[in-house]
Amino acid sequence: MLEKLIQLHQIKKVFPNTNIPAVDEITFSIEKGNICVFVGPSGCGKTTILRMINRLVEPTSGNIFIDGENVLNVDSDELRRRIGYVIQQIGLLPHRTIEQNVGLVPRLLKWPEAKITQRVVELLEIVGLDPAESAKKYPYQLSGGQMQRVGVARALAADPPIMLMDEPFGAVDPIVRGRLQDEFLRLQQEVKKTICFVTHDINEAIKMGDYIVVMNGGKLVQQGTPMEVLSNPVNHFVKDLIGDDRGVKLLDLTRAESLMTAVTESPAAANDCFCFIDAIQPVKMALEVMMKNDSDMVGIRRGKNVVGTLSWADIKKHIHKISGDQE
């Protein structure tokens, strides 16, 4: 059973000069190593939740625990240095070079300069930027997609266990956005951070999330895995948010690992597989590989390790479940 790293208990926020809560007594938890996506319309409270976790906004009532410790009892500056933060506007310091921006938090933590330099090079390579080309540049010399990569690198610099990401890919065009999403999911397979991710785009939520929290009007409307939300929307608001193409979303956006049977449950089936896809690839890719190889099953890999299997019967079962719910 996975460890619950972040826990929110009856968190409420009422801003001054208003009687309507921006966040209205929300309770949920986030498991270690998972991406939890908050999705909903503008003004629903999702960004406020994110900013209460690192205390950029102080809750009116309730408690937030990280690894069992109440963050309200922790010095706010110390807390923020332990949590990576990526926003849509990126927030890079324009008068500092890329290497200075990425090394900002390690310098505040008084890391040795040699260690900072090594970490900057490592992170720029991880997010797909050539350190020799980009380290000495200033933010204005980079494209929007490149600046988003630097923002992610800076958030990872001090190796925080938790990352908060507020519409991190929203400022770039759809093609670049899709590439950044894919690259970040691949990176997450290596670094396994616990991530709170805010978006207004249900497609991005389904693609990026291990777990989804649907918000509306400051209230938690539904929570669950992408498959649970897709197959069983609790009301018309969630149905409208998802749209009428839930079957298409299952194939195009749902990660293969979301529907797989784990190796631990069926080791014999994994041994029988002769075609494979990566765990973060969409279910549609699994079908394409099955057809190309005349097989009714693919193996699911994370890196070099086979972690599960996905069969045509598994996919068909979930499509029928969603289609039946739509009738």
C-alpha cells in the first residue's frame, strides 16, 4: 500500500471582504510518487489549494500535513525551499542567466558552488537542453517551450520530494504542450516526485494524472483515478467537463499502465508477451502494436522492466463500461 505523503483535512479559505469560501472544507490525500491533478473551471479553488500547500496562501481553517507534519507549524520560507513550484508564467528572473535561475534554491541552501554547477548541468540535460548552449543565456533568449523546461529544472534543483505545478504548460502552443507533457511523464518515471498539478483542461488531467480531483465553486465534486472519473462521472457537471467522447479519451489519453494487469498478479502472462510498449504511452498505442504484431496482448515496460500486461479483452471491457454508462 502506497504511503500518503500529503493530507488535507477540512481545508477552508475565505478571502477578506467576501463571505463565499474560495475553498470549502476540502479533505483528501495524495500518495507518495503520484501525480494528483486538480481540474475545474477558473475560480473553482484549485490554485488556492496549491498555494495553501506551500503557504503562499494561509488557510482560514483546517490542517495540511506533509509526511505527518502539520505545515502550519513549519517556517514558511523553509517549507517552500523543500517544495518545487512551477507556474504558467514560469517566473524566471530576467536579469539572471539560465544557470543562475536553476541554481537559485541550492544557493539559498548554501550548497558548494561545484555541487551547484554539477546539478545545473545534470538538470538541463534531463529536461532536454544543451548546457553548453543554454546555461549562459538569459530567459528572453529562449523560446516559450525552452523557458518552461528551465522552470521545471529550477523546481527540481534541490531535489524536493514534492512539486507544485500550476498550469505549467498552458502558455505554449498545443504541439509544444503535448511534447512537454510526454517528456515530463517520462521524467517522472525516473524521479518519482509527488506532484500536485493544476489544469482547467480535462484532457491534460486524464493524460497527466495518476489521480484526479474535480473542483467546482470551491467544492470537491469528484476524486479518483482517470479511469474511475471517465467511467463513472458523479453528476452532470463532471459529465459535461469530460464531454461526450469518453471512449476516445480512454484510447487517446489514458496511459497503458492505468489499465494493465501487474506482473505480480499474472507473471505467466508477462512471460508470454513478445511485443511491448512504454507504461506512459496511450492505450491506443497498445492496440496499434497488437494489430501490427497479430497479438491480443502487449507487455508494459517502465524503463527496461516489464511491470504488467494489457490485453484486447481488458481494453474492450473498459470501453464497454464507459459506453454502457453513456446510454
